[in-house]
Amino acid sequence: MTAAFELRGLTAAVPGEKGAVRLVEEVSLFVDAGETLAVVGESGSGKTVTFTSALGLLPRPGRVIAGQAMLEGIDLLSLAPEQLRRMRGARIGMVFQDPLTGLNPVFRVGDQIAEVLRAHLPIGRREARERAVALLARVQIPDPGRRVDDYPHQFSGGMRQRVLIAMAIALGPRVLIADEPTTALDVTVQAQVLDLLGELREADRMAMVLITHDLGVVARQADRVAVMYAGRVVETGTVDEVFRAPRHPYTISLFRSIPDLEAPAGTMLAAIAGSPPDPSRRPQGCGFAPRCFAVADAAGCRTERPVLRGQGHAAACHRQGALETTA
Ligand SMILES: Nc1ncnc2c1ncn2[C@@H]1O[C@H](COP(=O)(O)OP(=O)(O)OP(=O)(O)O)[C@@H](O)[C@H]1O
Ligand SMILES: [Mg+2]
């Protein structure tokens, strides 16, 4: 079975003083239809760059230097810019952290949704408006027939995020990429917006990528998880596998605060001593070696980049076997 969306060896870089600086390196991950993949990792680990690169949205002079981003069997990175733009609108939906930047304050929300529809579909104004009302209803905005004519400032933060979700799902995408979609919202509103995303995903069997810092959200919403560190995926597996038996010392450190899968919402990743390396100064071997409790020179931790090993549940760590037997 082919995944709904799959990255293969994605590497993206920006020019630096001493040559290309790789922001993300050899990132491989996938998400199936109807499933949620959570992407976690400290600030600066490359979560956002991974997906903006994959969708051709990394600002210049950044560029993808290797890899593929497969959507329904097509490599997005092989498409001409105009083809990719159309795919992005129609087949992939995106929701970002800040619900204000996505909406234009001077246009009515209904017109903004209608514009998305009319950019891709041969429909007139009246039909676009009807569909915008239906979309507002789908994202559970009360009284959508009236709210369709409101301006963004007349909506609360949570409602604006719902409007952006309506725009993201307007054309029935197969993949929805949500980058910390609730970080800017109040805690109670966060849960409602996440529940909405979960319901929409299930109803349409969309594949969902959920970038988050909240382990409670991972435990409750995700099927699988990809842990990123220093521009790489260092561990991936089902949520159950990774929570119960983390294999990478980075994951073990991050999840230390979590006794089990009952992590309540709002349980953030644990802080780890030290800070992640700047992309232009990553160590030669494992990027985590300087902060790792299990680092061993004899295993090659400081000289060789570890690659992901394992079927399904996989980790990129030279000490994997040794850790399991001593744990
Ligand atoms: N356009 C760019 N040009 C140069 N460096 C960039 C660019 N975008 C991101 N970076 C750098 O790439 C690294 C990864 O950034 P990214 O935004 O993907 O992190 P993140 O995991 O999404 O973090 P956060 O959790 O804070 O959102 C960081 O070191 C960041 O400073
Ligand atoms: Mg980010």
C-alpha cells in the first residue's frame, strides 16, 4: 500500500559562508489515509522547514537539494511551480500557528473562502457563497449564514482558526498539514480545535500531519509519531511503541516527564540540558552526542551520523542495541 503522503530523503539547505547549510537532512516519513502522524521535537529541530520544503514553500535562497515528496504517487518536487501551486490548494491543506496572518483583515471571511473555491473550481459567486456557508457549518461555526459576511476581527482566535481550517479543507485535500495549529489559542479552545481536526480527518479519511510540542496531544490524537532532532528524524513508530519503549536517548530524555500514555493535554516536552546545535555548526557524528547520556566514542557517536534502523519502530542511534539490553 502506498502512503497518502511520503517524504523520502528530503534535504533542504540555505547558502552559508562555508557552503550550503543543511536545515533538514534525509528526512523520511509517511502518513496513511485516515491516520495522524505527530511530528515532535525541540524548537529549531526542523519541523516547519521539513514541510515548507516539501511543499515548495521554503523561502529563497533556501532550496531542496535532495529527496522526494510523494503525494498520491506524484513527486511534488518534480512539478513546475504552477502545477505545484494547484496541487497545494486542492490536494494538500495547510493550517498554521497564527490564525491572524492567514486571513486578510479587509475582506469578509465568506469572500475569502469563496476565493479559494473559485481559484480552483468552475463555479459562480452564488454557488461559492453557498459552499462557504456549508464549510463554516462544517467547522462548527454557529449561525454560518450570518457569520459568512463578517470580517476576521469579528471572530475570536479560535473561530478564526476554524475559518482557516475551512479554507484548508475547502477543496477536499487528501493530506492536512497542521503546524502547531492551537499554540496561539486558550487551553479550552485548543482542545475544541484539535477535536474538530480529528473529526474532519475521520469523516474524510484525510491523512493528517500534526506538528506539536504537546505530548498529551500526541497521546490522544496521533497514531504514529516522528521525533526530530537537529534536522533529522531520530525516531519513528506508533505512538504506543515510542511512548512505551523509546529507543533514542533524545526521545527518552524528552519523554522522561511522562509516566505512560495517560499524558493529559498540556504535557509539554521535557527540557533537556544544553541546547540543540545551530544548523551551520552540527557535530560531525550524531547531532545529539554532546547532550546524550549514552554517548560512547567506541560506538562512533562522535564520528559517524547514525541512520534510522528498524522495521516500523526505528531509531537513529549507534547505541540502540546496548541501551535495550541495559534498560
Ligand atoms: N528560511 C530560513 N533560512 C535560514 N535558516 C532557517 C530558515 N528557516 C528556518 N531556519 C533555521 O532552520 C532550523 C529549523 O527551523 P524550523 O523552523 O523548521 O524549526 P521548528 O522545529 O519548526 O521549530 P519551532 O518548534 O520553534 O517551530 C532553525 O535553526 C532555523 O533557525
Ligand atoms: Mg516550527
